[in-house]
Amino acid sequence: MIDVLVPEEQEGTKAVVRAWLKQVGDRVEENDPLVELETDKVAMEVPAPAAGVLREILLHSNDDAIPGAILGRIAPVAEIGTDGSPAKAGAQAPLKTAAMPPPGPRPSPGNEGANVTNPSVTS
């Protein structure tokens, strides 16, 4: 996941989240405007730091947005499927595994065919 952060450098002393321009589940491109912040001096838009899908909003309208705070999170393109849903881990081609022998007792090497039920008995 990629964090969307409140810019470290902003005009004004305090920023507040005004409105999200995208909703959770929306696909975004790098530099798309995501959220509007307002300070006592200026209103500004925070762009998407990467392409992907907006997965989480952590600061909502009227929340204080201190510099460096996490506004939301984006799942990068590499982590999303073609339909926009999260890619499933291991969804690639199935791994080939060697066939395992069935469970149970195995004969000891060199004793194939010998009577191993009671080796001390002689005829």
C-alpha cells in the first residue's frame, strides 16, 4: 500500500480536510487530485502519489490534517487485478509439486520381501 500524506510544507498554520475528490474503490492515476485541504491562507489539492485504487480514507471532512499525517492509502497497480479488486496472493500459475507416496510403513532398505514381523523367530 502507498500512503497519501499531508504535504510537509503548506501555507498557513493549520490544515483541514475539506473534501475527498475520489471514493474508496475508485481507480486513480498518478497526480490525479484526490483530496482538498484548506488552511487559513489557501485551499489546495493533494495529488495521488501513484496509480492504483484508493483503498482507505483515514482523515475525513473537517478532520485536522497535520503535516506528514496519512490521509489515505492506495493499492498500487501491481497489487490490483484487472477488475480493480485486490490481486490474490499466489494467483499466478499453480505450483507443480512432486507426488508424495501414500502414508504408512515402508520397508527398510535391503529387507524387501523379508519377514519383518518378528525377525527373532527362526524356523
